[in-house]
Amino acid sequence: MKSDIDLSSIKSSQVDHLPIVSHYAKKMGFESIINELVPTEMDIDPGKIVLGMVIDILSGRSPLYQLEIIFNEMDCELLLGEELPDGYFNDDNVGRVLKHIYQTGTQKIFSTISIAVVNAFNLPTNQVHFDTTSISLWGQYLSSQKEESPFEITYGYSKDKRPDLKQFILSLLCVGGNIPIIGKIDSGNASDKTLNNNLLSELSTHMKRVGVKDDAFIYVADSAVVTEDNLTLMTDCHAFITRLPATYNECGRVILDAVEADQWQDIDYLAQVQPTKNRPNAVYRIYNSTVTLYDEEYRAVVIHSDANDKRRQKRLERDVARSFKAINGLKKLAEKQSYACREDAEMMAEKERNKTTDFHAMEVTVTENHRYAPGRPKKGEQRSPVETNYVFIVTIVEDTEALEKRRKVAGCFVLLTNLFNETEYSGKKIL
């Protein structure tokens, strides 16, 4: 039987996971948001151009100048809702849309889309997490130093261990499922402490746009948020959880209190995946206490992780080995010294005793070292030294108190919060 289908008219394209992307974009109203925020007088929809760029990124990312070729071969009706004329994604159209996006403000667009995502997919907003990362770049980027640049690409603290490269800072505030609702780019030398402070000043306004009141979410951030100004802002406006930096004396004090009290509360593991033989989940236990920072009392929860304990014990072993190697070098130098009089030797011995490393010290004893004339003494005569010098006998001793202290606190860190009542995480009460 002969088919009436003209096989030459059939066009095929590989779409993989992209229809799912298209469906999610439609559900959140992605195109209409872009079209509303980025008005143009062009004969194209900027929303379709931006959605096309998103689809391209999620399919492997092609250079912008190849978008026209890519979408000529794609099923645009399936992915973008309608067939598009050739040249829709040409360089001019894409470039002009990007220019209008810049003029509108990328942060404004991102914020509006994030609110639509939260509402469309009913994302949990009871906890918001803030963090930053550095993005390293190659090149001079001299133009970024002009006054009109929104941020400066420059040298700063590199979180990816590349201090030789210039960078910028990416900040994200995420809700449940690690979905970002605020994204911002700052200069490469921006301080995490300042970025936290700037966000905290605007957080209430932004969360209200999502429909979340101040007392309906917990602000979670890393230890960079712990400054006097930031703690004041958070205490006045938000519930928060962060990590207390080890640079604060209260951190070491409360960890030692927990170790000495030995009244831990076991909370098992918190991972959402089941442990395996080769990848067991970390088991946690906690100890509740309080600390005083800047004349204000906060709740401090000492967390002990068995996985962190194992890592730190191994690191402690390496630190002890380095300490011994360093003190052994000092021992060899001390034993090479000699002195003509005991007084000088005793004075220098005291200085040697004060030389210590992290876990070791030296016990130094002064002893006589005689040099005798060659040959045997005459019969009946005692052998007399022709020269007497004073040298050191050095013994390396381990600082057991410092070592035991480090062993006890290994695996511990401190969470700082203004929540004094129990809260839940993954169905388990941990605070």
C-alpha cells in the first residue's frame, strides 16, 4: 500500500529534556514577565528571545552568534509555542534584546521571575539561605574600572583559590530546594560582611513581595554575617541561624563547656538520602548553651559531627607531625652550640626552653664537655682537661594538655541563633 505522506516534508529534531523546560517556563509566565518588564519597539517578543537563550544554555550552551542556526534546526513550535521565521534569533535581535535587558536592570528582572517561581510552584519559604562565591576571570577588564560600570572586576579574596585572577562576586539568596530568589553581582573585592548587611537592610521588603512576613522565615547565612551591625539588624527584624566564627573567644569556651559536660543530645543523621556501606551519613549530636556577644545573649548550639571528627583527627595527626619536625630542627641547632662559661650556657638554655611549637617543647640541661690532651697521662697522675666547654642535652617533650584539648574539640562547631525554642529541620527537632 502506498503512503500519501511526503517523507521529504518531515523534519526531525532532538529535543531531549527541553519540553520540560518549556513547560515550566509557561507555568511561571516567563515570556509575559520579560515582555512586560522589557518593552521594545521591535517586531519580536523579547520574552521568546530570552527563553530561547535559556533553552540553549540548558541544552549545552552555544555561542550567541550560533543561536540563529541552532533554532532553525529546532522544533520551535514545541519549545517556543509557535513556528518562527528564519532569522528570528539573528545577532541584531539578540543583541538589541540584551541591551534592553541591561537598561531595565537584570536584578529587577531576576527578582520578578523568582517571585513568580515561588508562587507558581509553591516553594517553601520558611528558611532562606544566603551565600556568596567568587567567579574568576581571565583578561585585563580595564573597562570595568569606569565609573558607569555597575561593578568592578578586580582582585579580591578568591574562594576558588585563584588569587592571581581578577573576579566578581555572585550573591544568592535561596529558598527551599536551593531555588534562588535574589541574585546580585558585586565587585571582586566586596566583603561578605558588607554584602550580608546590604541584604539584611532590604530583606523584609523583598520577602513581603513574595508574601512572607518577617516572623515567617529564618535567615540562614555563613559566619561572615556575624558582626555587631549585622547581629543588631537580625535581632531586631529576623530569626536567624549562622555559624559562630572560631575567632570569637566565646566559640572555644562553649565548645570546651560541651566537651566537659558530656551531656550530648543525639540527633542521628540529617541527610535525606539513605547511607550506604561506602558512603555512610554523618551522625550528629548537640549541646545547648548560650553566649554573650556585644552585650547581647544568644543561643549557642554546639554541634559534633563524627565525620568532621574523623577528618579533623587526621588533620591533627598531620599538625602534630609538623610540630615535631619543627621542634626537632630547633633541637639539632641547640645541640650544636657550645659556651666557654656556665653562666652564658645557662642563660642561653633558658632561651631555648622558651622555644616551643604547637604541641612540643624542649627540656634543656647544661652539661660539661671536656677536651683532653692527646696521649696517656703519666703513671699515678689523673687525666686533666685542657679545655672545658658547656653544651646542651635536649629532650623533646609533648604538650599533652594542648594536644588533649585539640582532640576533645575536634569535630565540633557552634551554631549561633536568636531562636530559643525548638525548631524542626527535615522533620527532626534539632534546635
